[in-house]
Amino acid sequence: MNGALRPVAVITGASAGIGVAMARVFAREGHQLALVARREDRLRALADEIAAKGPRRPIVIADDLLKAGSSERIRSALAEHGAEPQYIVNNAGFGLVGPAASRDRNELLAMIDLNVRTLTELSLAFVDSLERHKGSILNVGSMAGFLPGPGMAVYYATKAYVLSFSEALHSELSPRGVRVTVVCPGPVPTEFAARAGIKQGLAPDLLTQAPAQVAHAGLRGLMRGERVVIPGLLNRVALLGIRAAPRSALLKVIGASQSRRRSAQGL
């Protein structure tokens, strides 16, 4: 049965931001898609847009990835369309601003579930299918994964997990012919900021990148077999400074930056 299933690129969080950009860039490269997110209306609009440009209409999977069993629901939905994954793009996730002890605990745990548990589940659930199609996993991390994050402690920690897990999986799955890449952008102007509780700009304009830039860099790095992709020259330069700086200094800098942001926003 598996031999008859057509390969698709499964993109989570495909209703906005980087997820939409990922769908467009994968489609332009000729890949058939399966779009996954909660907001079905947005997914269908994106599927219509992509289909209008020539490729086969993407499969639309409206699903809340915070609910347990997401991989099996996605597997069943794909099977109904005679498809299975060749690529998994784990983009779904969110952040929350504020000291961890002052945030709603259930919200923080939900963030861990989506950013960590779901990403892990989907990275591992389809390895046999990815191996059959000589496919890949592209995980969307963040520059935050290289830093301690007082003021967004749990979010930064989830992205540190994504970075570490993806690098290790890159090594583990390489002998099976499955590439694993983590793309770690700096600030990207998307709905992420509003969901996180950030009312002003994420960072100086020089450090921000458009979702399309991140998607292009991620796909290019994935096809080259790169382990970690840092989009943008300035972010790569910043990473050199991050790696050279004492952890205690980074804690002070990040903590002060988040404190100023909360003060400016009256939080």
C-alpha cells in the first residue's frame, strides 16, 4: 500500500507568517503540499492561491496540534488522499512574554506541548515514510535557542530544545538518508508578536527578516543538507558574539531588554 502513496510536504502552522511563506516556497519548487493548522478558512484560501498558480491543490488538514495524537490524525488524513510525507516542516508554535512565575501556568504548559512535544512527535512519527522518499525534516527554531531568556524563559527554553533535538536528529537520521535541518531566524514580523503579548517592534529593523526570507533560507539549507541555518548576515555575526559572551552577561542583557519592553508597554 505504501508504495502507492504519493509524497507530500507537510507544513504545520500553515495559516500565517512563516508557515504561509514555507508553503509558497515549497510549492514554487514543485512539491505537493499538505497544510496543517487550526484555521481551516485560511488554509483553504492558501490552497486556492497555490492551486491557481498551477501545482496540484494542497491537502487541507484542519487540526488542533495541541490535542494528543496529532501524528495519527495527520497520517489518517493523508491516507484518505493517497499521500504520505516526504517532508515535514515543523513550524507551528508560539511564545509568551513575561516572567514565568507571573504567567498562566496552563498557557506555559500549552506552549511546551506545541513547541516541544508536538514537534518531537511529528519529527519521529514519519521517519519510515521520509526514508522511503529520501525526504527531510525542517524544524523552525529561533535565535532565542542560543540564549537564556529571562522575561520569556519558557519560550527561549523550548527553542533551545528544538535546536538541540534537531542537531542530534540530524546525526541520527543521516545514515538512513533523511536530512534534518533547523532554521533559526531572528525577529520576524508575523502574528507571533501579538500572540506573545508584544505590542511594539520585536527588534531593530536591521535584525528583522520577512517570512519569505526565512522560508527561502530554510529550504535552501535543507536541500544542501545543512544542520543549522541562520538567515541573515547580521544574525550570523550576532551569533558569534553570543557564543563568545559569558552566560552571566547574556542573562543581564536579555533580562534588561525584556524589562524595558514590558515597561514601555505598561506590562
